[in-house]
Amino acid sequence: MSRRFAHSGHRGGDPVAVTAAVTAAVAAYWDAAAPSFDDEPDHGLRAAPVRAAWARRLERWLPDAPADVLDVGCGTGSLSLLAARAGHRVTGVDLSPRMIERARQKAAAERVTAHFAVGDAQSPPTGGQRFDAVLARHLLWTLPDPVRALARWADRLRPGGRLVLVEGRWRQSARDAGSYVPEARALPWYGGVGAAALTAAVAPPAVRVRVVRLEDDTELWDGPVDDERYALLADI
């Protein structure tokens, strides 16, 4: 039975109807972004201090290894590979074929075992497989129905599993509004979602919710940031 989540009310919390053409445009946008995606310090994790900072955070947030971890909207797989190096069994899903291609290349180059699949993060193509944790970073703002996505992710969890949601509200999104897929401006959580709104959205059926502020951890971002950033840990 599907777990139910409350609508947060952020920008109305209303899902957006997405056509196949819009989905294709979104996939094409991220395909085009794939070659340079890892240039951002917190995307590629190329700098040792940034990589170590994210590894420390994942060690605290994820269950004890070995656990089955689903990384939705995994991009080029940087967090997936960190989790796999820590001993977890990782599946990464992303809508962009080129992002998944890069993730597979990185896994092979680093000799790390992880499974990557092309698919809609809102409804991951994992069949009947269940996980101990679902990880998503900076993803919810891209989804037409983020509340339904949360419910579907919760359904992928075993009893006692955890949602690990790294989110925020980004000032840069307002400055770069014209650079993304135009239809995205109507998305319920376009520009990000605040911790209070996301906490309200996951309250049922989560039995425990914890918010970890991340704005001041400059190593995660390779420098200071001036917007809201946090991790929400929801035990289901």
C-alpha cells in the first residue's frame, strides 16, 4: 500500500502536468550539462577536502554498511560512488542517459561497484527491489509532483528505512531562471524547498524527522554560501 504524504503548500504544492515533450526537453537539458556537470566543486567532488566532507556526512546519514541504497537523480554518480566505497550496495537512477554514461565511466575508472540505470527519478525503475535508504540531492525542485515522488521513494524502503534528502532554496535559481527548461518555472518547488515545508511534507508517514543545517559547512560547497541548505533525514 502506498504511503501518503501531506502537501506542503509551498507554491500551492500542486503537481504540474508534464507532457512527453517536456520530459524530453528536461532530459536533453541534463544531457547537454553532463560533460561539464562535474566542474562544480560539490558535483564532481574532485577536491579532496570537498570529497571528504561529503563522505563524512554520508557516513552519518546512511545506515551502517552494507546497506542497499537508492540514489535518485544521481547525476554523474559522485555520491553513489562515495556510498559504494563505504561498503554500500548502490543503485543510481537518472533521467539523463549521458549522466548515467558518465556515472558508469567513473565507476569503472575508480573500480567501484555500483549499478546505474536511466529512468525517471520520480518513479524509479527498480521493480520490486527494496532499499534501506533513498538518497536525493538537489532534486525535488525538478519534479512535477514532488510529494508523490516522496511517497514512491518511501514505498521503495524496507521497514525502518530512511529518506536522506539534501535540499535547500537557492538564490542562484532566480538569477538563472532563463537558462533552464521554460516550463520548469511552473514546477511546485522550483528554486528549491525550505526545511519547514519539506518537514511538513514528510511528516506522515515518517516516524522521525531530523533537519541538519549545512549552510555553514563550507567544505561541502568549497566556499561560503548565502542561501538555505540542509539535509532532512526521515525515518519511515
